[in-house]
Amino acid sequence: MKATLMYRAGYVRVNDVPDAKIIEPTDALVRVTRACICGSDLWPYRDMEPGESGRPMGHEAIGVVEAIGKDVRKIKRGDFVVMPFAYSDGSCEFCHEGLHTACVHGGFFGNAEVGGAQAEAQRVPLADGTLYPLPIGADEALMPSLLTLSDVMGTGHHAAVVARVRKGGKVAVIGDGAVGLCAVIAAKRLGAEQIILLGRHPDRIALAKEFGATDIVSGRGEEAVARVRELTGGFGVHSVLECVGTDQAMATSMGIARAGGAIGRVGVPHYESIPQAQPMFYDNITVGGGPAPVRAYIAELLPDVLEGRIQPGRVFDRIVGLNGVPDGYRAMDRREAIKVMVKP
Ligand SMILES: [Zn+2]
């Protein structure tokens, strides 16, 4: 089958690889109908050291179950499923607590061990716990939004949950990538009254406004902090949804969170320690977040997608076939595309 492999910074290609197949009795084999390129795929695209064999890429997908192992009970052949970016057993202590990304038997897609979803097919470990069967068939119009439930919409929602977004609250979203845009949707959905987007790209800002952003701040650093404080009566916001992962984004978060506020981090941190420990302490600011347990959120978000109340699939502004995946990486890296959908 064809699958996407990354060999070094700036170099991905689509190769013929051995077909994905059932290995463990709890596995399912999913024929990928839609996958996508993630903002987090761009980190190795910028700094990966050359490797010999190439890393299978892709961790977001929807598709059709083609085969199941002999111990799979709930998932059936022919099911149309969402595949969250992490696999999980659905039965351990952490899965019961709703933190599937800490599953004691779990792991992540997009590596040599389980393969990647920017491919024709994907082996899915712990199929009963991992996959979410959809109650509908392959509806073309809903495909993009359903696909976001495998990562970006669930991740934006996680930022909002961790940052304790509430009805009538003041919220800031840092980052105008696909996750930041989904975080705007999540904040609006949870009833935030003011949603300030910190971002710089005109096309993304336009979409954020349609999703519910009330104010836009395009400056950086101290300038951004001053502007957000000005927009919030001088005190800052209750909830910061940090969707970037740089030390500057974290420092800005600390600067704009009001006393007693919370910061939800979902951008993979590219810094060693959290800045501003003193103001964080004296202002009673909570910092939380991490890999989103998107599996836990699908049941809550799905009805809003099916009934059209939210349309997170609008973050996709380019569609490629498998052979177009390398171009897709280039387009996202150059900020020519917000998020690229892959249609194998
Ligand atoms: Zn578990």
C-alpha cells in the first residue's frame, strides 16, 4: 500500500510499504477514507535528524473497518469510524477517568510501531477502546468536521475545558492555526462572552470571526499583553487557551490571565520550564493541559457536528490525494494552507 514517510527535515515522500494488517487479536484494520496533516507534523518537518528508514506519518483519520482481530467485540467490519490520535483500551483507571491519553496500555499513531494514517490503511490497536463508530454512513458534506474529532476539535475543546471556560467568561485564544480556530469554536460553544484571538494571518482571522471571535490582537509580546488587558478592563481574561507551545506564547498567557484565571495548554511545549512563576503564584493562576483525551470528547461534540451547530471542518482549506501529501506539508509549512485534508 502507499504510505507517507518522513526521512529528515523538509523531506517527506509517499512510498510503497507492506500492507497494514492485523497483528494482535484486539486490532482492527481501517481503510482510511480521510486523513490530514497536523500542525504537530510540522515540528519534525522543520527539525528532524536524518534517519535511515523513515517515520510513518499521520495520526488523524476517519475510515471504514475492513477487518477485525478475533478478540474485538464492539467494532464490526464495515463500521465507519473516527480514529483518535492516541489509542487506548477504554477500560483502565485513566480511561474511566476520561484521560485516554494516559491509558496504561495506550500509545500514539504516526510511528514505526503502529504506522501512520497518511496512508491507504491503518492498523488500530485496542480497536474496541480506540475507535468511535459513527451513527451515519459516509456523508460527504460532514466528512471534514467529523475528521476534526480525531484531533483538532477535541484538542481545542480540551484547552477550553482545562482553562475552565464558562458562560459569560472572558477568553483569549493564543494561536490561529487549526487548533486555535477550533478553540474559538469550543469557547463559543461553552458560552464565553468575549473571545479574543491572538493571531496574525488575515485568512485565519476572518474564519475566527465567523467562529465567534469578538476581538483580534495581532501584536506580539508586551504589546499583545497590553492590548488584551485594555480589552478586558485592565484585568485580563478568565481563561487562556494556549495553542502554540512556544515560551513566548506561555509568557503571553501569563501576562493576560487575570487573577484566579486558568491557562489550558495544548500546544506541545518547546520550552523547559514555565516562565513567570512569581506572578503565577501571586495571581493564583492555574496552568494545566496536555495531550487531549479526544476519545473522551467525541460523544459530547458529535451531536453538534451532526446537527450543524459547529463546523470545525472549515479549517480545511486544501484537499490532496496521497501523492499530493509532500505538497501539503510544504503548503502548511509556508502558511499557504491552514490545514490540509488527505483523501487517499
Ligand atoms: Zn486505558
